[in-house]
Amino acid sequence: MTLPALEARGVTKHYGHVLALDGADFSAFPGEVVALIGDNGAGKSTLVKTLAGAIRPDRGEILVDGAAVQLASPLDARRHGIEAVYQDLALAPDLDAAANLHLGREIYLVPFLRVLDRRAMRQRAIEAFAELGVELPDVGLPVGTLSGGQRQSVAVARAVVYASRIIFMDEPTAALGVVQRGRVLDTIRRVRDRGVSVVLVSHNMPEVLAVADRVEVLRMGRRVATYTASQASVEDLVGAMTGALELSNGGGGAP
Amino acid sequence: MTDPQPATGTPSAPENARPAQPARRPDGGGSPARRIAGRLTGVSETWTLLALIILIAFFTVKAPGKFLTLTDFSLMGQGAAPLLVIAVGETFVILTAGIDLSVGSLLVLTGVVADLYCIHHGGAGASWAVIAVGCLIGLATGLGWGAVQGFLVAKAKVPPLIVTLAGFIAAGEGVAYLITGGADFRTVPNRLVNTIGLGSVAGVPWLIAISFAVAIVAGLVLALTGFGRYTYAIGSNAEAARRAGIRVDRHLIKIYALSGLLAGLAGILSLASFDSTTIAGHAFDNLEAITAVVLGGASLFGGRGSMIGTVIGLAISTVLLEGLVIIGVNQYWQEVAIGGVLVAAVYLDQFRRRLRQRA
């Protein structure tokens, strides 16, 4: 069996008295789409942030290709080829798409004086968007003037351009219309076909089953089930999410 | 209270819904000329420049032969030189969505400190070496003071308004008065006054040459370098900058240190220009600098603005004050005018923001 590209073992995270992750496990294998699902408060976002280096776990191990690593910052995660698209997109609305794509990774014309190579960055942005089939009116427009779908595309493109191992996408389609949603799902498949794993956090069960190869279910800060997507039904997933499969008093939290 | 949402509804849905708003730009093209015109009118500097031109035209008509003269513009430029240097630093700070109220006080303090050294090492006849050391001490004071303020803002998370207001009082009303005992130092090295304060280089007064050189270099840094880009990025979305791997705290400390350093330089220019430490004369420099920056199209909420805008903005307030003097308006009305302009500028900023959000 191949090693997971990225694996979490027994990750625990407290926020004050709130236990967000309670010994959570997670694994993503090379070149697969894993859906990470769970009810609200199950710890999905916390787990994603932990694995993307945005927060540090209290306990637990993170392994890249089977070797334990420390992800102290998003930069550490990036060095391992890990990128994330968060729900809030994390774009600077006053900067243009090219600037956002290169934020923190600028190309310099005169490195000593940190003079930016705007033309190179613009060119690279145009290529990146073209490759993803993203249509922007102008990569020189401030991102804040773009539509929600276009902004989403910029954030996704930024992750895709740099990710060599794995991309986390936290609810990438929640804000999108039907056409754009389809486009993001296409992008996910295309990225996977390049050998990069994609972790999709989503509430949309049919979408999860349509695009994911595997599904991991979080409940109350732990992994409670994993499914092969082709052999699971929406009922299975909902049951695992709410605990109805394990416990008889499921609480009726089905979406 | 009734809650129409079922308990199981996703609480994050309302936030998600926001970016899903339909595209804001229905234009989708148009002729190149129209697009250029659109760009130009979209750039706030265009409007600011227009306002400046109208203002100059108004005073020229009102006071023919008096207002629009070369000497008058040169005097205005020299008078505004320390303020321009301060406003350059303030631009960086405001772009990060911060504010620096300490600048006028810091100007006074650095002038006092620099002059204190010169007084003890030759006084009015101090050599260039002494003047250089005095200036370096002044600049270091500004830099250090600004860095401490930056540290408090970035690391201790004290709001910049409070940090720099405290800095304003401590530097201007506290330390500067402690050193001078409340009476201005009137012994300033002659060499400094006669050169920087009154002299010219290649026909351009030193004050103007230095202040514009600072503005140009800072403008280039802001527009063309990674330092400038990070400044915009932090003001636009600090969390995004952080997640992009930008060391936001360190950058903020640098920005406030830069503002302090420039206040220090302004202090030396002021010292040279007035031949005195003018400890009571800079209480409103901070507001004037902020007015210039905001008039120039910068947003107090960060992320938007430019150095050329600040220069135009400062020109507007300078021309306004000078013009009011020339057409004989009571001096106290000028203070009212500056206050009014500041409020108007901030209102404009709010108005622009609302336009952008609604569009």
C-alpha cells in the first residue's frame, strides 16, 4: 500500500475549554480527491487549518510521505507543497489578481532592492488563469471589483499554481452558481489528474459523492468513518456525520 | 423572536452568500478611449488634481498678480516641506489601515534633541561634523520612537490611535518640555540654517529639494517594490497577508519606524527653517498630514492611496491656507477651514467606500 501524501495522527486542539479536535486522524493519498465531511463544529476547519500550517495542534503528529513534520506556519506547509483555499478566500481586495496570485511569492526584477517584476507576474497570472479556464476581464483589476465567482477562481488558481502535493479546499463551491460550481469541480479533477491530492471540505453530499474518490467523516473532533465514494450513499454519509449509524439517538441534525 | 432558519441550517451560509452577489461590472468592454477615460475617472488622483487646479484658478482670479507667482509657490513649497516629509510617512501608515498622531510632536522632539547636541558642541558656530552628529541623533530618536510605537501596535495589539496619541503627548508635551524647560532653543547652528533652511541647491531651495526627493523615493518604493506591495496588502487584508507568509508584525514595526524617522527628518528641516525648535507650533501637524493623505485619495481603512495623491492633497491644503491669507480671510477662519477640509476628506472616503460596496 502506498504511503499517504499527508497524514494526521491523533491531532488534538483546544480553544480555551472547547475541544475542537479530539485525537483526529486523517489521511490523503497521492492523486486522490478526499472529501472531508462532518456536521457544523465537527472540527473540519480546525483540521484543515492544522494541516495547512495555519494553527498548531496541542498534540498529535503530522506526516508527509510517512515522515513526521512540524508545520509551524503556512510557509512550512507550502514548503511541503501544501496549499489551502479557505472559505474567506484570503484575498487582498485592493490588489489586482496578478498581485494576489503572487502574494508572498513576488517575482523580483532587482532582488536586492526588491523591485517587483510586474510584467513577469502579470504574464504568469494570465497563463495560470488560462490553464484553469478562468475568465477574468483583466488581471490588472482590483480583486474587490470582481464577482464572487471570479474571486473564488483567483483563490483557487493561487493554490493550484503552487501546490505540488496537496490542496485543501474549504467549501469551495458554497458561494457559487451552477456553472461556476461545475467549473470548480472540473478544476479539482484536473488537479488530481496532475497527481496532486485534493481535500474537499463540503456540506453538499451529492457533490461529494460526484467528485471524491474517498470520504472521511469527522464527528466531534474525531474521524468516525471512511468510505470509498463509489460504494457509499448520501444516507451512509449523513448517518456517520450525525452519529445515527453508531448511536441510536442521532440528534436529527441532518442537513 | 421567531427564527425562520431550522436549527440545522449552516450558520456560515450568510457569509457565503455575500461573495455570491452578481458581477458588479456589467460593462464588459467598450471602446479603448472610453476604457481609458473610465480608468482615469476611476483614479481618485484625477479628481484631486482637478480640485487643486480649480482652487489655484479661484485664488488667481480673486487675487490677480499676487497668488500665481513663482516666489509665492516657492515659499509655499518651503513652508510645507516638513509637512510633506511627515505626510510621506503618514501615507505608509494609513495604507496599512493605521494612523500616526505622534508625528508633529516627534518633529518637535527630534529638533530639540538634535539642537541640544549642537548647543553643547559649538552652538551657533557648530561645525558640519557636529551638525551631522546632531542630525543623526535626531533621526535615531525619531526612528526609535516610531519603532516602539510600531511594536506596541503590531505585537501588543494596542490600537494605533491610542499608541500614537500617547506618543504625541509624551513626545511633544512631555519629553520636549522636559528638555527645553518649556522655552524654545533659539540657538541653532548657523551653517544648518543658512544652508538647509535658507539656501538653494542648483536654484532649488534645499527644503523643497529634500522634501520632494523624499516623496519621490518613497513614492517609487511604494509603487514598485515588495515593501510597497506588502504595505498595500496588509492594509487591504492583514489576515490574507499573514496567510500568504508575509511577516505582518515586522512590516508594521518597520512602517511606524519609517514614519518616526521621517518625522525626525522633518524636525531637522523645521529646525533649519525656523532657526528655532518651535515647540508649540506643531500641535496640528498630524491632522494636516492626515488631511493631505486622505485628500489624496487614501482610505483610512487601508489598502488604497498613493504618494502622488498625498503630494496633491498637501498642495490643496497648502494652497487653500495661503490663498485664504492672500485674499484676507481672518486667520481663525483658516483653522476652521482645515478642520472642515479634514472632515470633508474623510466623508469622501466613506462615500467612495459605500459606492464600492454597493456597486
